[in-house]
Amino acid sequence: MKTINLILTGIAIFLAQFSWSSPLQKGTDVKVSTPDLTQQNDFYLSNRTPLQPAHFIKLPLGNIQPKGWILKMMELQKDGLCGHLGEISAWLEKDNNAWLSEGGDHGWEEVPYWLRGYSDMAFMLDDADMKKEAMVWIEAILKSQKESGWIGPEVRSGNGNLDFWSNMIVLFTLQNYYEYTEDARVLDFMKKYFQFELAVPDDQFLSSYWENSRGGDNLYSVYWLYNITGDQFLLELAEKIHRNTADWTQKSTLPNWHNVNIAECFREPATWFLQSADSTDLQATYNDYYLIRRTFGQVPGGMFGSDENARMGYIDPRQGTETCGFAEQMTSDGILMRLTGDPLWADNCEDVLFNSFPAAFTPDMKALRYITCPNGVTADDQNHAPGIANEGPFLTMNPFSSRCCQHNHGHAIPYYIQNLVMASNDNGLAAVMYNSCETTAKVGDGTEVKLTEETNYPFEEQVRFSLNMKSKVQFPLYLRVPGWCNNASVELNGKKLDVEVQGSAYLKIDREWKDGDQLTLNLPMELSSRTWQANQNSVSVNYGPLTFSLKIDEDYEKISSTASAINDSKWQKDADPEKWPAFTIDPQSGWNYGLLLDNDDLSSSLKVAKKAWPADNYPFSAENTPIEIQAKGKKIPQWGIDQYGLVDVLPLYPVRTNERKEDIILVPMGAARLRISAFPALTN
């Protein structure tokens, strides 16, 4: 079969065969349904033939305005490292910058990395100063095009060929900029550049490591332009990009084991499927996703334990992920959510955001660490290699101690926000991930609707929607039911609809909506546990989409951010490191606990305690978290710190200890900078 619909999860396909109409709301059709593929959206950029239809469609940048805790998180990012990196990083210094002046000697990769998050954030927040700064770089990029079509600095790889990698990141920035402004210069710029790419001989194209791995980013942008212009040469270029990109379709291995490459590049076959229409290409992306996780992903938090590069024998949950690996995985999930409609990708994006990404930063988002692990009880400035696969102080919370993560982390939150709500092919809307926001979009016959979403999800079970419009309009609204959820239900204008939905499905509500309609989605959260068989049958605890970690008293010590930096970090000459300190974090309470669980009745051994919502509206710190779990555990004396200064690998299963039973507290994994999230399962 040549349709993407076949690759949806088995549960979603099964449930899509059934529908229930509610007798409580006349004229309202309510059913469990897969997204419509038989129509094409009249208002937003859909795939042109011969490309396969995407299940959902991205709304233009600016149509979704964040609210609630995700707005707070983006404001922290704006006031923190990402928003001020232009004042700190020597790679973003304007004098003699490779993107601002002919022959400039720095910033080739770092400027595009930083700008794609910074510019999106500037436009979403409508911040005049940030937009002015973003436009300095965007204008320079648009003016950088040579007569040949090449853009930006002419960087060459060791083989002497032009390196196309940083231009791929630039294209992402320009696409969102165009959606926000409709600046026609972008289309001419990209068309001319793609004509240049098509003319480059194959043996000189995507010929070095990074660009060869990441050709899928280039492919994605080619399809974006094709959907606007319909230029047929772009399909020829797409085929050329695919055949010159690393082979991500192998069944039992990957082209390389670099964690950011994997998180970013595994979606290339699914992107190519849009043109090939060969379901084996689409399936290859799923295979890549599960292949890395079968061995290195036996850990909570949505990622895999590769440090910088995955190594056989290093699969314990003390291995971690680069911060930019979290960001790239979330971005890939959003793209794949649109392409496939599979709720799996939204589930994974939420898993990474809620449980992994926030813990990579200090709560004020002014410093980050290079590697964050599911089990990690120190964030010091020491070299822990070869325990982790990096030579240097990669666990320190440092505002500027790496060329990649410090510049590349900023796109995760803006991209996530842009994927909260999507357009559907049948001129409707789909709420695919849940957070407080306001979405303005055209639906049905072209009527503009404002969909307001209020929730503290994932810290509460309800998502409340209100709809406002000038006139009544008929359109379908899709609501994703997460894979972890059993028996989701919906209330429309205070009346419960006669439908309950299991996880990994969409509830489709098709009706004539009127101004002031209210919709409440109830997502009952339950305690659950996961056993990680490849890692000594260790156990993690979930409540809904949140994974929990041992509450460890964290002692922050301010240290010099320059003395603790790695060797490729460079500060601007006028930057004041005193204003941007680094921190080490040490444990001030015990951490080597095994967990006592009654797997037949988790509620008998785990008690959920809900607290007041934090006054600062930011729930991802150990002090502020609005949910804790009361549990029982025992210390495991033989489990300590190893010769590399890291938490030792998990003790051999089955684990026995004669220590006394103790009360312990679990907090959301994303709120714990020091954490034990994969617990030894005790047998006594």
C-alpha cells in the first residue's frame, strides 16, 4: 500500500473503525477517527501532488500564542542564556562574523543554530528588541547570496568540497520567517539556492560527515518550497538529496551512533516517503526509532543513553543525552506528527519535554549542562571519561561551555509550541499536544476561529477549550488521546458526550460551532510502572505522562564559568562572566535507594500528593513541583560512586539489602537536576 495511513499504530487503526454519536448534542458527530486524507486544506500549505498527503498541516509562525507554564518557560529562555547569547558568545560576535562580512572567520555553524530558536521566539513574543536583533542576521543572510546561488560563507570540508550543513539550518529559520512575514524574497532566495544545489556534481554534494548524516533537513526544506511554488526541478533535487544522504534505512544498524545525529536524522526516510510512496521508507524511520531504543534506550525520559556517541557496553541509565539531542528529538517528533498523524510522536515529544529537557538547565535557564542522565547524582566540573563519552567537565551547569548545545538548545520550546495545534486536511483543527495557548486559524468555510486552551497539563487531568468566532461555522476538531491514557472523556458546554476513548487515538468532534462554545477534555491519570529488562530489571514510576525521580537535596555552588569551560567555548571580549556564573550541584541527602513496589496494586505502595500551583508559574524545580509521590525504599550500601566519579551502574538483579525500610519522596523527573529515575527493584 502506498499510503501513510497504514503505519499508524495498531490501536489507533482498530479504534478508528468505531464511532459513537452523542445524543446530548444535536448535530454533533463524535467519533474516534484517524485524520482525513481525502481532502486538501483550503487555507494552509498542504502537500502538492505527487507528494503523499501529510496527516496534519503546520500553522504559520505566530498563529499559536503560548500561555501558562510554557510561556513562562519561554520567557525564562528569553531572559536567560538563549536570549542573551549574542552578548556572550564569541561565535555570535558581529565583528568579522562569517554571516555578516565577506571572509569572516567565525560563526559559520553557531549563528544558524542560535538564530532558528531566537528568531522564532522574537516573533512569537512580538518583542521589538529581539525582532530588531533577529532581522540583523536575517537581512545579512538574504544579502549573502552569490550570483551562483550559494548562500553564506564558503566553508569547505577536509575533502575540499563545499559544506552544505549550516545552510540547512538557515533554511529552517527562513521558512518560519516567511510564514510570519510573507517576505517574497525568501522564495526567490531558496529557489536560486536549490538550483545551485541541483547543479553540483554528486561526488561534491553532501560529502562530509555532518552534512551527509543530516541531508534530511535539506530534503524537508525542498518539499516546503515545492508545496508553495510547484517547481518540478525541486522533485529532482529531492531525489538527489536522498541518494547522497547517509542510509538511514538499514535494518540492523545506523550510519553512525552520534546521539544528535540520530535524534535529528532518523526521520529522513519518512520525509523521503512523501515522494517515494514506498511504505518501506516510512517503516525505516520507525525501525530507527526502536533500534536505538532497544539497546541504548532502556531508560526513562524518552531518549537513549548515548552521551555524545553510543557505545556497546555503556547502556546503564547513568549514560545521558546531549541537551541539543533533546531539542532535535522534539523537533523530529513534531515533524513526524504532521507527516504520519501517529500519536506515538506526540507521546514521545511530551516524554522528552516533561521528563528530560527542563533538567538540563538551572531553573532560571541561564546555564545548562552538556549531558543529562536519567540517573545522575552529581553535576560537578570534573572529567568523567570514559564513564561518559566526553573528555571534560560535561556535567557542570555552565552558561557557555560548548559550541553546540549552548547555541542549539533554543529552538526546542518555540518548535514545540508551533506543534501544539495543527490544521487538518478537512479544514479543521487538531489539538495534538496539550498546553495553554491561543490559536487563531481559518476553518470550515474560511471563518477565523480563536481556540483558547487552558490547562496545567501534565500536572492536571483537564484541558479546557473555548472557541470564539464572529459567526457559526462547521468544522471538525480532533483531540489526541495520549497513549498512556485510559478512558478519556469529553464535555461539550457542560454536558458529557457519550464516548470514552482509549489511548493512542483521536477523538473527532464535527459540528457547527458557535461563539462561546466550551469543551473540556478529561485525561484521567493513573500510577504505572515500567520495567527496563536490559538494565537489571530496574523500575521507573509514572503518573500519567510524568516520570518520577527520587527527591535529592541539591546543593548549588557557584563557580567560575570560564575556569570550568571546555576548550571550544569562547566568550566575547566585553562579556562579564561574573554576571553569568556556572554551578556545580552536589547531593546533600542519600540517593542509593531501591524501590519497594506492589506491582499488583501500585496505589498500596505509592501515594500521589498534590500541592498548590507554584506562584511563579514554573513547575520544573524541586521546590515548586505541584505533585509528589510518597513511596517506600531501602538503601543499597553496595551501590555507590564508581572510579569515574559517577553513580555506579545498577546493581545486579535481583537486588537484596538488609537495610531498614524508609519513607522516600519522588518528584517529577524534569524537576530534578540530581536524580535517580531508574530504580533497582528490591526483592525484599
